[in-house]
Amino acid sequence: MTLQHIALESDWQAAQERGTYPVSTLGRTIEQEGFMHCSGSPEQLQGVLGRFYRDVSEPLLVLTIDEVSLDGHGLDVRYEPAVLGGDELFPHVYGGDLPVGCVSRVDRLR
């Protein structure tokens, strides 16, 4: 499954300097949320973009995460229902901040 995360360009740039990406979702860190929110399909990604990021004017990126590399950093993926309810499962990354080396691709959204 494709594991993707929507990121503010400024957050990703800061992560490049720090070596880890600490953002869970818009305005919340992994430490605050307990995990990093991700999408597992293009449809999920578009849904998240429309629901939570439509009013964001800052440039947005899609981080594609190498799921296999997470294990080596003590991180694991759990497929869980959306926080807002429903029975669609979303991938959540647990275990701490995301090492930038686990990101295999970065694409500009807008």
C-alpha cells in the first residue's frame, strides 16, 4: 500500500535541517497526537486535502513514505478508523518522529 502524508513545505524544509519530521497533521505534532496521520490511497489523500487543507495558502507537499524502512527506526504502521468516525481505515505511523530518510519521494501539491 502507498503511504503518503500531506506536509506544509516549510515543515518539510525544517525537517531537512533537523533530520526528522515531527508533524502529525496540520497544526499538531506527532508528540501531541500520538502518531502521524497518513493516507493509503489517492482517494484518501484527496479527501484529507479537501477536508483539512482547503484553506491553507502555504505550498503543500505529498511525502511518500517507504513503509519497509520504518521498521528499522522502531516505527510501525497501524490501519485504524478515521478520528472523525466511519469504517474506512487510515494508516497511522506510531513510534516517534519520522526520519527524513524514510521519505522516498516528495511531490508538490500546489
